[in-house]
Amino acid sequence: MHKLWLLFTFAGICAAQNDISLSVFTVTSKSMTVQWSGHTGASSYKITATPKNSPEQPVFAQFSGNTVMGSVNSLTPNTVYTMQLEAMDNALNVLSSAETEETTAPDVPSVLQTYSKLSDSITVEFTEVTGATGYILRAESKTGGFFSETNVTSSPSTVVQLQPYTDYILSVMSVNSGGRSQPSYPAEARTVVMAPKLNTSSPTNESILAVWAPVEHAVLYTLVIIREGSYVRNKVNTTNTEVTFDNLQSGTSYCIKGMAWDAEGRIGDDMTVCQITRPSSPDVVDIQVTQGRAPGIEIYWVSVQGATKYTAWSSSGQNCSTGNTNCNIMLTECGQNRSVYVIASNEAGTSSPSEPVNYITYPCPPENIWVEEPTAGDCYVKWEEVALVEFYVTFIKRDDGTENLCNTTETTCHFPCMCGYTYLTSVFPFNKAGTSLLAHVRNYTTIPCCPQDVQVQLVSTETLEIMWSPVKGAELYETTAAETRDTIHCNDTSPVCVLSDLRCNTAYSVTVTPCSELRGCNATCAPNVHETAPCSPEILNMTQTGNSSYRVLYTTPNSLNTNYTITATGRYNRGSCQSKNDSCELTQLPCGTTYEVTAVAISAAGRSLPGFSKTLETGPCCPDSVNVSQVTQAMTNVTWSPGGGARSYVASLTSQRGHAKCHTLDNHCLMGCITCGTNYSVYLEAISSTGHISQCTYHGFSSSACCPTGVKLYRRTNNSLRVYWRSVGLQTQNHTVELYGTGANYTCIAAAGSTYCDIQEETCGDVYTVVVAPVEQSGLKVSFCQPRTYSVPCPGSNAGMMISRQRRSVK
């Protein structure tokens, strides 16, 4: 405490202020501790505690100027005091003062008695003091580790949440608005042992077994059992951890309370559990077989005490459960001797089974039923014998609704039957339990009749369609053809069949056979014969026989009375021919046209499919006109009009002295290597895109006369000029000579065979351009002979000097 005051003393020195304040720090029954703020210049402090509304004298305490906390003792419990603080200087003059009111805590109570009745609590009895508004029970384990304070209002009070068989130190404090008192003198107490945790069961309908785990610190156990609704108790003391209670009532609830004792002879907690015994076995009083859509057995029994559920078990393994005294088990087996027993149960378990009671189930239906027809129209239903049967009822129903009924103790029944009908037969066996709701149904169908109105027609070249009217008793129809080795082409319920993928030009014998699943097929039906369309011919070859005619060669795979039609189809026209032989001629097919050629065979049975087509391309058309014009003495330009179907052309000029040729996509071409003064034959080849060639011949072409060579110019003595030349080849043409000078121009004509020409000059010393050219029979001169230039001096020289030889341009 002195250390605490020293701490606050230093704090007061550091925080001294001019104004002083006072507060109560702690309160007990006989003391108060107050705290104040320091005052500058104070050398001591005086605290006066004056009781309010009490004749008792005030209590004083004085402290040094460095103190800011102090206690006033020797106060009266549960009393209101006025606490006054005065700060004084060395002359004891009051520098500042402050006061407050506070109540002292009540007086300290005393513990009178402690005891434990439960393993997790201790009850404390204590004296109650004047002025206390409540109390605090303090509990602390003797070995440490546990501490608690519990607020209570009066005595006695209990401390809870304790541990079983554990020592605790307990004290009590009184409380009012001022605070709490000092703890009372402590008291020691120990909690009792905990109750055994009982687990119960009912091994039989007359016993209950109670077991529990050992309780720590327990030396003896006490169990008390009482029947529900009874006041009689049976008590058992034991040191074991299990007890069996025998000779109890079946299906009855019992409550068992268990307690443990410690070594000090104190009894601990108690625990009560309730257990019902198993019910006794019920007695079966009746079994009834029920009929209906869900047949079963109804079991009745007598109820037993305490049973909440009953389960009836059949020896077949089936069961039913209920809370009543009857239930139904559905019958799933027929023709059996069975037994049934009942078990009662509740939450404790099940009873022993009751005595079994026997019963029989309804008879099973015959598994094997069949119909025999020893003679046509005379039928018998037969079946195998069934166990536990008293008699049989047989139902026979025809598919038109007619019914027959047969009641017998035998295993056979007679009925009349007709061709083409289906009969449904079923047999129901009976015994005391009734009859099975289900029976096997056997179908018996008499042999179906053959259809009489079979129609066979050709619907495509190699497909026959067969139709007929349905017949009685036929479930499906098989359609066969003898020529296909009686392969079944149709196996259908519809009265129609299509035989496809047949051989062409073949007669087929078609048979329709009605069938039923049980009786099979009627193999006595007559066939119908029909022929397929002729086979398709195949084009073998096509050859051109004329300008616009072609012969087509093809196969003839059909009979002799078959006609063949060949059709050529072009873009703008078509042609055809007919024949019974293996060839046919197509005529009037124009040039430059592509045709698709097909062959078809026609007979009385029908028309074949077209054979594979082949393409026939007629040769391209020759151009209507060809024009040859000479460009130079050795080059010509050939032009022609377009030819239908032609993509390219080969033009040629042919003579004994040579030939020229060109290949072009255009309608014209230039050809060189032309010999002058020569007659040429003109040929043209028109070529299609696929390589077809048409040879075209036109009127001949004659090249122009040859230009003379060795042209010379001479001056003669008589002031005349002579032009001389050498002729090429046979000269049957006249020649024209032209001189062009700067001063004058001169022209002369030389007769055929002449090689010179004289011209009278007017002015000497001129420069002349000389052109010598032959003249065609048409009167036109050859325009592409080369000019020559000469300088002719005045007299004194008899020859001209050639200045240049010019070449004329050709446009």
C-alpha cells in the first residue's frame, strides 16, 4: 500500500493544478480510499469523513503535500459519509477544498453451513447483514484451476457448474450501492458423486436389463424399479455395473432410478430411465383367401399388451406389417402349400413368433397349351395336368367374336374350327382358393386361303408390282418368282409387293403365298406370269457416212420382235431413226453441232431404260468465203468468214514451186514464202475444240508477176535515156517504167518480152528515181517493186550513176 501511495505521490507532483478535485477510489465496510488532484503550494492535505444522519463522530486523516491518494479507516458499515478534502499550506491555511458523498459497504456475513446434493453444485447457508442489497458467493477449487463468483439475493444459495466429487473453498460477501464487503471466513465442501448413466433393454418379454459404466469414487449403487401405474417399488443395491429385473409383465413400461454412494456414505445424483418390456406372442385366429385384381390372404390375430406393430410372415418370405389385428399378404405364387405366423413388436423389440397356420394358394395356369387338328375343321385344345386343381374351364374365342366354353375335369376339350380363322384358347384351373386371374392364351390359326385376284403389272423397266385382296387368316404374304430360284422378295403383311432388280427382257412366274405364324404358308397357290421391259441397248460405234449423216452401231440384247430407236439430241434440233437390226442411220445432222446420242429398246412388254449416251460431234463448218491478198512480192494476207463449231484454222497455199501454211485461232493470217508469178491452190482446215477437222477447198490464187532485176539507166547520144532490166521467169506482161526527177517526170510502157524502154530527156544533169514494174492482165501494175535513184550527168558520160536503191514501205 505504501508503494501505491508513493506512485500516486509522484503522479500528483507532476500533475499539480490550481483547482482541486476529489473522488472515491475504493469502499469497504469500514474504510474508504479517496483520490484527489494536487494543488500548487499545498504542503498537506486533510480528509474528514463525517457520517450523515448519524450521531457518530467524524473521522480525520492527514497526508503530506506530495500525496494524491489516501484511506480513511474505522468507519461504520452501511453508513453514508460526507468526504471533505482540504489543501493547506505550511501555516495550515486552507488553500482549496472539495467534498463528495459515499456509502460504506455492508458488514461481512458468516458462512453457517455448506452441503452438496448434486454432483455439479454446492449449497451455502450464511448470515444475512443489514443494508445488503445482494451477496456474492465465491468458490475456488482446493487444488486450483477453478474460480467463480455468483451473485445471489438471499440465504441459502447454490454455486453451480462444479465438478463431481471435488473439494472447494467457499466464502460470501455482502453488496450494496457503496460496494462489497470483505469475504467471510472460508468454508470447505465436497460435491457428491454423479449418477450412473443407465442403458436399458428388454431381452425377453418378462425381463429388463440395466447396464452402466462405473462411476468414479462410487463404492455402491442403488437401483429402484417401479411399474407404470403402480406404487410398489423394488430396490436393489449392488457393487456390479449391471442388473437384470425378471418376472415382469409383457408389454409393460417400467421406470428405473439409479444412484451411486461415495466412501463417506453420501448418496449422489439420481438418474431415471423408463423401459418397456417386449410384447408376448399373438395367436392367429383366422386366414382368408381374397379374390380380385390383386389376390392375397387376409390374416387375423388377437392383440397383445404393449404391442405397437404386428408383422405377419409367410413361409414364402412375404410379409405385411400393421398396427391393427389383421393385414393382407399379396399372393405371388400359385399352386403352393404355405404357412403363416405373426410377430408383435414395440420399441423394446419383437416377440416370439406365433404358432404357424397352413393355407393353400390358387392353382397355377397350365404352362403348355396346344391345339391339334387331326382333320380339317375338327380341333382339340389340350394341356398338361396342374397340381391342386379340382376342375378346368376352357375359353375358345374366334377372331370374329364367336365364343365357346368347355367345363371339364380332363385335360382336353373339343371345338369345331374353320379355314382362315384365328382361335384364342385359354384354360383356367379352379380349387378352394379360387382360380388364377391370369391364364396363358394360345393362338391357333387355320391355314389361310390363296388370293384369287392377283394382279401383276410393270411399273418400271425391271420392277413388277403385284397386288391382291387380303385373305382371311393370313398374317403375312411371301412373294416369290421361280426365275429367281424362289427367293422371297416380299415378306409383309400388306397385300402389295414390288419385285425389283429383276433381269430385263425376262418372263417371271410370280407366286403370292399367304402365311400364318402358327400354321406356316399355303404352298398350293397358282403362279402368274409377266415379262419385264427389254434390256437397254449399248451404242458401240458411230461413223460418218455423208456430209450430214452418221451410222450408229449398237448391241441387240433382246428378242427378235424388239424395235430400237436411236435419238440424237442437239442444242437446237434433234434427229432419230428406228430399226430392228443392230445399226441405224441418222441423217440431216448439220455441221458444227454436238449431239447426245441414246438408244432405247421397245417391245410389247414396255420400253427399256435409255442406254448410256454417247456424244456425237459433227465436223465444224467450212467458212463461206476465203480472200487472199498479196501484201508484198513474197507475203500474202489470207482472211475468211467464221465457221460454225470451229475453234482454230489451218490455212495453206500450195503450188508446184512450194507451199505456205499458218495455224491460228483468228479469222486471218499472214503467210510468207510466196513465189511471184505462181498459181496456188487455196485450202483451209476448220478444227473444233475436241479435234474434229473439216477439209475445205476454195478457188486458186495467182501471185503477182515478178519484179525485174538489174535495172540500169543509160544516157544516149540523142539526149535520150534508156532504162534496162532483166526479166524474171516467163514475161508475158507489159512493163511500166516511171522516172521521177527534180525537173520532170517520165513514163513509158514496154511491151511483153521487151527488157528496156527509151525516154527522151528534156534537161540533162538531173537525179531520177526509177521504178520498173510489170503490169497485170487487169491493167494494174505491181505496186511493190523497189525504186532506184540515179544521177544522170550531161553529155560526155553515157551511163547514169546509181545513188541509192530505195525500199517502198507497204501499208
